[in-house]
Amino acid sequence: MLADSYIVPQCRVEPRSLGALMALYEGNFIKLALLAPALLDSDRTGGWKGEPALSRAAGDLDLHLCVDAVTRYTIDLRLTYIFDEPAGMLANPDLHLRVYLDARMAEVVSWSDSHLHAVLRQLAATNSGELDRRWSKNIMLGKWLDYLGDRGHGFLS
């Protein structure tokens, strides 16, 4: 398994610093590329737009990926589980990602306002600074991408 721990920073970076956040974005890009390699193929990315993709893995919920926008250098997408709740269908964690193709980075732009999981609710409530918010969202993304890979999720086309 390719891990973001193999990324060697070009300088010393402190946790929760801008440099560490950029390294985290780079690690998230690598993990997303393993989950959906064809998504990052610039010749085929346009085919993903508007067409939700589904990944099924034994013992886990279906994973939904939907590309919202594609430009020359970025891809905006949503990655989520869909829960069948009594009040209706609920997307959670409903991560909105921006992938920077030229910089080879991926970041969480936003996530759902209401979370089913207590840890996500706590992360959303306790981080007040912009850097802290970005750090916690992107740490969560990295861990979730690791989990998805371990569970056997993947998008082939």
C-alpha cells in the first residue's frame, strides 16, 4: 500500500502549519488517485461529470462519487455514503473535494453541516481557526481514504 508517510517534505514542517497542510493535500491526492485512478486521467475526466459513480465493497456501505465541475486544472467532486433514514436519504459525510491536477493535491472544500458520527460533530464544533478547520477536515479525508482502500473500494472507470 502506498502511504502518505512516504512523502518527504522539502523542509521541516510543524503539525498544523501551512507546510504540513500542503503535505496533507498531497497525501490525499495520492490516496484519491489509488481509489479512482481514471478520474485523474485528463483525457477521460470529462466523462465523469454529472454521472455518479458507485463503489461496492463487501461489508461496507456503497460509496458514491459525483464530479460536479471539471476545468483544465481542477476537478470538483463529492464523495459520500448515502444513508436511508426515516426522514429520507441522507448523504454523510458528504465531502466536497477540489483536486488540483497541476499541483497534484486534493483538499476538502466543505462537508455536511450535520454529522451522524460523534467524532465528526466534535471536529466541526471545536476548530475555530481556518487553518485548524482545514487541518481537521483533511486529516479526516486522509483517514477515510485509507479506510476505503482497506475495505476494497475503488472506481475503475
